Amino acid sequence: METDFELFDGKSFKDLCKDIVTNQSNRKEQIEIFIADLRPLIKTINDAMQVVPLIKQYIDAGISNDEHLVKLAQICQRIMAIQANVEANGGTYGLSEEEKKELMATINEINASDSVIVKTISQSQKKE
């Protein structure tokens, strides 16, 4: 399976996989820095009650972003596997109806979770 499968201009499947690994390895450090920056602001329990949801939103946004990258990688792997199978068998390139439904369900799931994230962020900004 070719890992240099180009997803869009300047971004290959190999780059996407690197992004996923880099995001995971940097996440812990980013969270520690974020908490260290917020720690001096917490003087009372009420302060903590206001800051902890911010930390949770930050962590959830990072996790959601990583989940989207992983789902995109899964879609790319399926496409690459189908393409390799077609090339090996000399057949026509196409997806079965079941594969099309699975891909569309994954795409719709990503779109739905994006809108939930945007609504959550908008609501939290309105509260501030």
C-alpha cells in the first residue's frame, strides 16, 4: 500500500499519519502548560469551578480533532486498499453499495460532531 497517497495539495496519507502521532505526543505537554498558566488564576473554589470547564473544553476539542484525523485516515486506507485490489485484479475501480454507505455514514458523523463542537464553543463564549 502506497503511503504517499495524496489527499489534497501538499498533504499525503503519510503526512496525515505523522500529524496524528505528533498531535498525540504533544497533547500531554500542551495540557500541562495550559494548566500551569491557569493555576495562578485559581484562588478559590469558585475560581476552580470556572476554570475546570475551560480545561475540559480544551481537552475535548483536541480529542475531537484527533478523532477526525483518525477517521480521515481510515477512509484513506479503505480507498488505498480498494485501489490496490483493483490494480492487482485488473478490474474496474468502484465501491460496493455497502462501502459507499459506510463512507457516507462516517462523513455524516464527522459533520454532525463538527456542528456540535461549534455550538458548544459558541455557547461557552456567550456565557463569558
